[in-house]
Amino acid sequence: MMFKSSTVALLLVSGAVASPIWAREAKATKTESASKASDTASVYDWSDGWTKDYTVHQSCNATLRHQLVDGLNEAVQLAQHAKEHLLRFGNESEFVTKYFGNGSTSGPIGWYDRIVNADKTGVIFRCDDPDENCATQDAWAGHWRGENATSETVICPLSFEIRRPLSSVCGLGYNVANSKLNTFWATDLMHRILHVPVISESIVDHYAEDYPEALELAKTDPSKSPIDSDTLQYFAIDVYAYDIAAPGVGCTGKVEKATETTDDKAAATTTEAAKECHTHSDGAVHCS
Ligand SMILES: *[C@@H]1O[C@H](CO)[C@@H](O)[C@H](O)[C@H]1NC(C)=O
Ligand SMILES: *[C@@H]1O[C@H](CO)[C@@H](O)[C@H](O)[C@H]1NC(C)=O
Ligand SMILES: *[C@@H]1O[C@H](CO)[C@@H](O)[C@H](O)[C@H]1NC(C)=O
Ligand SMILES: *[C@@H]1O[C@H](CO)[C@@H](O)[C@H](O)[C@H]1NC(C)=O
């Protein structure tokens, strides 16, 4: 909570400055020399330039900036809680084995920590439409700029209309198994953040396309689970729901079998929507 509000304040003022939490850490770890040899010599500061905040571009006006800053803070909050659940319970948590199988918890802990604490210098979210995808593509809510600017993400007007805050998790008919990952700002932005090589090191990618596939991956190829974007999002929202939103209850839900009797046209549409705008980290297209 402290992290959340301080990050908002700073982003609103200046876009990208180290947070107060960070300032406190710096003070704690910096060593003051008892006998100062020189007042003028520049002292090496290993932490100089460590930008933990995401930058919201000037193209976002006050309203959009407010929504986006809240959403980014919630993405960080979601990652932070996922990390803490892993640290608290390890593989004794059923959520952990459900999503990460028999793999080490250090993998996902590391990726969530990169979302929270890695240096974000140059990682920018913008509200204009430099690649004209918001204007020309059907129902795009945003996209990673790919080869045009690998650290930049465009958030289209649609996002500002439909994304929900974390306070609504388990409400409005949401459940983890059947609802879309991008229902929330936090999950949607976690997804977009994981497309930025500065964060993903070009290692996190798409190995599962939906909830059943993420669970299957944990059983059959758990070494991929910590580097699967959907798995990281599903685990994070599932444990947020169970630990925070509806404590001890959650809203995992059960996969509702797609009715085999639906006509082919409907099935085709669903498939089309599901795979819409998914390209891997060497390609550019990415939206939802
Ligand atoms: C910001 O932009 C949005 C979308 O164009 C618009 O609806 C809103 O009124 C603007 N807000 C301000 C404060 O200008
Ligand atoms: C859980 O972790 C322990 C080590 O802490 C390990 O011995 C055990 O095999 C793990 N269980 C699973 C299901 O991965
Ligand atoms: C984990 O599970 C996978 C898939 O079942 C298996 O191939 C692998 O050997 C297991 N690893 C360990 C350390 O048990
Ligand atoms: C990159 O820019 C080119 C030229 O404007 C455009 O055609 C392409 O769609 C852009 N890529 C993305 C991912 O937006």
C-alpha cells in the first residue's frame, strides 16, 4: 500500500523518479566514509539511475495518466503479492504446484521481482498512436511497439473504457478459470510489461494460450511455466483473489466446457478472438 501511493505521487509529479522506498534503501546501504578525503571527488554510487517506476508519456493527459498510473501500480502490487505468496508458502501451496508443477519457485519469484524492482529506464507507456494501430486495427486495446521502439507500449482508448481495478476481483461475474486475463488493468499491464525486453530479458514468452493450457504446461513441461506470460498472470490473479480479494475463498472457478454443439461459426469466432494479436517476443504485434 505504501509502495502504491508513493509511486502514484511521484509519477504524477515527474514521470520517472526513484521512489521514496528506494531513497530509504539507498540511505541505508550507502557507506559514509569517516574521514572524507575530498569533498569534491565524485563518489561512486552503484544505485545512481536505478529507476524502479514505469514512465507514463506526456501524451497521456491528466485523466488517462491517472488511470494508467493506477493500473501500473496495481500491476506492481499484483506481482509483489504473487512473489510474497511464493516466498511464504513455496511448493506447499496448491496454487504454486497448480501453476508451476514441480519446478523451483525461484524462477517465478525472479520474474515477479523484475516487474517490481528491475531498472525501468526507458520503459514507457504512451497514449498517442504513433504506429496508428489504435486507429486502424479492429478493437485493439493497446500494443507493444516491437521493432519500432522495443521499450514502448501504446495503450489505446479502449483500455481506458473496459479495464477494471483490482478492487473488483471476484466481483462482476469474474472468475479465474473462465474470465479473460485482461479483465483487469493489473493483469493486462503485467502482460504488456512482460513483452518489454528490458523486463523479460526476451525470455518470458507465450507457451500457453489460456487457463487449461497453463495448467497443462505445469504438468507436462514445468520448466516453461515460470517463463510463460499467461502462467505468471494466472497465478498472480488466482492468489490475489484467494489471499486478498476474497480471503480464504477466492474465485478460481471451474472451466466451463465449451459446448460442443455450438455451431462452427461461433467456434471459429471464439478461436479467432483467442489468438487475436499474439506474436512472440521477436515479432511486433501484440494486443488484446
Ligand atoms: C483526456 O483524454 C480523454 C480521451 O481523449 C478525454 O476523454 C478526457 O476528457 C481528457 N481529459 C482531460 C483532463 O483533458
Ligand atoms: C517441494 O520442495 C521440496 C524441497 O523444499 C522438495 O523436496 C519436493 O520434492 C517439492 N515437491 C514438489 C511437488 O515439487
Ligand atoms: C518434473 O516433472 C516433469 C514432468 O512431469 C518431469 O519430466 C521432471 O523430471 C520432473 N522433475 C523433477 C525434478 O522431479
Ligand atoms: C512499426 O512502424 C511501421 C511503420 O509506421 C508500421 O507499419 C508497423 O505496424 C509498426 N509496428 C508496430 C508493432 O506497430
